[in-house]
Amino acid sequence: MPLLPGEATLGVLGGGQLGRMFVQAAQSLGYTCVVLDPDAASPAGAVAQAHLKADYLDAAALAQLAQRCHAITTEFENVPARALDSLAATRTVAPAGRAVAVCQDRAREKAHFVASGVPCAPYAVLRSTADLAGVSDELLPGILKTARLGYDGKGQRRVTDRTQLALAFQELGGVECVLEQMLPLALELSVLVVRGADGQAVTYPVQQNLHRDGILAVTEVPAPDVPQALQAQARQSAVAIAQGLSYVGVLCVEFFVLKDGRLVVNEMAPRPHNSGHYTMNACDVSQFEMQVRAMTGLPLREPRLHSPVVMLNLLGDLWFTAEGEERTPDWAGVLALPGASLHLYGKAQARVGRKMGHLNLTGATPEAARESARQACALLGLPQQW
Ligand code: ATP
Ligand code: MG
């Protein structure tokens, strides 16, 4: 029996912008929401019916969350899998702690890609300095990434030779790392796959992503530079990866397209994803509503892209002039553009590199969406992409 809209209460571990947009989608369907997050200024806590301000492993808070909610999800990739496991003793939890634990550890994540038959970059797992000597030459130049707790390009070092590798391993604290071969990227893309507890899985159209300084900057759908056959391969690979984890919920799988045209999986995130924000205005069901549907056992169906779209990430940088003076971006100008939908996350303090919101620009054609995006970039002072 699904947990029905208008009746059930849903919980979220983590209170950032992803939690906020999940809560908004759930509330719009008629669910009541409870957020657990230690931050009093949590973006999701500000919109949920209740905000439990406590640590993710606070036993009393977890007990309260379980008592108040019929089903619980997470929005924060580094939420302790143990917290999810403890809730799962009495409540539906999606995704499950064991699936999240695989995504939290690059070594386990890569092993899962290999087991799923989806090619990833050649790599080695480094647990101690003793492992450095065994690294094969083909992995250099490479990227050294901490196995755990990396995001937005943090916890990574590019290395060209063994001396740099040893230094980088030390700089990253000697913690478990994965060394990946540096691949010649043509472009980056990602795929949202949604799987229900019954094993049914649906995917969204492929997103083409552009990063700046390790942070997602622009997502375009339909992916302008990805051949159809490769898009189909990416969607099938994402389904295989989700199936192998018996995953329940929205999973985002990131891929590289190499200069020789090959598709290689990079990493995955066990939740709705920044690159999936375009679904809020360009699809008939958003990634956040899909998360609600998956965790409550409501029907999943193929989502439909009804408009070509460009998503621009709005970082805190936009709140400052070149001279470092504070300013307010020209929202009125931006909202006058055809197809513009603004999403701000309610964060009081803008900081350089902080994700403050995003802007979706839809159009009747890809060119129309791009034209709006061009104008938005000009108004906001973002680099022109097209
Ligand atoms: P996020 O969680 O924000 O997506 P992250 O910190 O987990 O990022 P990755 O996605 O692993 O980091 O890498 C960040 C970026 O670095 C990638 O989007 C890609 O541009 C580049 N990159 C990562 N691995 C490789 C590789 N093996 N070869 C070439 N470029 C890479
Ligand atoms: Mg990434």
C-alpha cells in the first residue's frame, strides 16, 4: 500500500537546498514534512512543518523522526549511513543505508561500476604510502581523490608524476584515496534514474553539464553534443547501476564522454542532484516529486521533457561586484526574460562558491532557451557559454 498524499508524514535527514526542494514538492502533493538538521538556519528546516535541530546521530532526535514520519529519505550525501540504518529498523527508508554507503566511498563505488559492467576510469585504491609504489604507470598523469567526503572538486589533487603523487597523498592527510587516470574529456553528462521498491526504473533525458572550478555551472537538456546512441547507453548504464544496488529513490549518475567518443562513468549521488534541477520547469514531473513517489510507493512513470532548457547555477559570487562590494543581482531583469524561472534557496549569507539558487530558462526550441540564457548571463555577469 502506498503512503498516500494528504495523509502521510515524510522525513528528511539533511536540511540543505535539496531537502528544501524535496519538502516543497512533498508539501505540494499534500504530505507533511519533518527535517532533521543541526543548522538552525537550514533552508529545508525553514519550509518544513517541523525542524528537529540535532546532529544526524542524535539518538533522541532519530527516535522522534521515526515516531513522527511514515517514511524517511536523505538529501545529504555524507549523512551517516548508520543513521539511515537505525531508522530502517522501524520505518521505510529510501534510499537504504547500504546503498548510500556505497556512494559515499569512491573505492566501493568504482567496484560497483565494474560489477555492473559499466566502464569507469582505470584506477587504484591507495590505503597507505606503501601502496604508492605499486601504482601502475598508466594511472599517471592522474587525479588523486579522497575515497570519502569529497564534493565540488574538494579533496582532489591532479598529479603528473610519482613525486607529486606522494606529496598529494600526504597533503590529503594519508587517508584512503583513489587514483584515477586523467582522461581526455570531450564533455560531461549525467542521468537521473528513479527506481521503486518493486524494481521498476525510469530515467530522465540526459543532461549535458559544464563545470567551472569544480562546481556545476550550466546544465543543458536535450544534451546538444551527445549522439542519441550514447544517450541511450548512458540511460541503460544508470539503470544497471541502480538495479545492482537494489536502489530505491532518485539516483544521479555522472559520466564523461571522452574525445574518442567513449562513455565512462565518473561517480554517483544517492539523491536528487544539482544537474537535475532543470526538471522543475522543463519536465512534467520533477526529480523531487519522483523522490516522493519512490519513497512512498506511488506509481513511477516515464517523465516527459516538455521544453528544451538551460539551467544556470547561481553561486554567491553573483552577490558581489568585481571590487568585492555587496550587490543584489538584477532579478527583475532576469524574470522579464522568456521562460525564466528563479529558484533561490533562502540562504541569508552569500559567499563566493556557495550555491544560492538556480535559474531555469525554458524555450520552445533549444535556441530559444539558449537565447534567454545568454541574456541572463549578461544581466548577472556570468561568463557567456554560447
Ligand atoms: P561533485 O560531487 O561536485 O560532482 P566531486 O568533488 O565529487 O564533484 P568529481 O566529480 O569526481 O568530484 O570530479 C570533479 C571534476 O573533475 C569532474 O566533473 C571532471 O571535470 C574532473 N575529473 C574528475 N575525474 C576525472 C578524470 N579521471 N579525468 C579527467 N577529469 C576528471
Ligand atoms: Mg562529480
